[in-house]
Amino acid sequence: MRFSRLRVLACAAVLLSMAGPALAQRVVDGDLQQQMSSAEFKAAGLDKLSPAELAALNGWLQGKVAAVSADVREQVREQVREEAREEGRQEVIVKNRGFFAFGTKEPIVSTLEGEFRGFGKGRRYVLANKQEWEQTDDVTLAGVRKTNPEVSISPGVVGTWYMQVKGSNTRAKVQRVK
């Protein structure tokens, strides 16, 4: 899904970069006398220019339009690059959460796959998002039997993580293994 969003952004950038210059060139394609009504041409005082002066003005205007079009294309490209860079950064953060201490302080909320029978040191817990966590402390929670319970894994200090099952006040220290 993320790759399709990048493709859509890239296509939009290409279309925008082509559309701006095309519209601008349509506006000043040819000379001013062809683009303006005779009344507009005369009101601007352009009828007083010699053919050489009018040609020089048309050339200058075409150069300005080309420069602005190039700037717009570069700005669109840079914006797409920046959006893609940020989307990639967010993907890395989400994918590696729990392995490294960076990203948001918000808890990871998911469900455990299968049956939960309490906490116990060394137990592994697989989340619906395919992350796998192992309990590292001696905390126990006996007599519990839940199927696909909702869990919250919150970051602590110095790279520690704590898992809590919804409906329970007990938190177990865990570390991500996969």
C-alpha cells in the first residue's frame, strides 16, 4: 500500500510539472499581438513598438515564462522528494519500533494472536501486526485465559518496554525479538 502511495505521488508530480509549463506556454505562445485583442494591444501601448522591439519583448517574455516554469517544476520535484523521504522515515520507525528507542512515545496497541494464558518469564507473544515479543522479567499473571486479547506495549526508560493486557493491571517487561 505504501508503494502505491509513492507511485501516485510521483505520477502527480510528473503531471504537475508538465501541466504548469504547458499552461504558461499556451498563454504566451507566439507573440503578444496574437495573444491580445487589438484593443488590449493598443491600450498597453505595444502598437508603438517597432517589429524588432516587439520581437525583443516577446523573446524576453518567453524567457521569463520558461524560467518560472522551470522553478515550478523543481519545487514540485523537491516537494515530492520530501514527502517520499518523510513517508520512508515513518515506515522505518513503525517497522523497527521496539528494536530501537526512537519514534513516538505512544504505546503499540494490537491484539495477541491466539490464546493468552498469563505472563511468565521467557514466554513469547505474537501480535496481530506480526511483531514478536519475549517477556524478560519474572512477573506472573496466573488464572487468565483470553483469546486474541487487546494488548498495549508502552516504552519505558532506557529502551525498556512493558506489555499490559486489556482488563489487567499487571505489566510485564518485554523485548522485541522479531
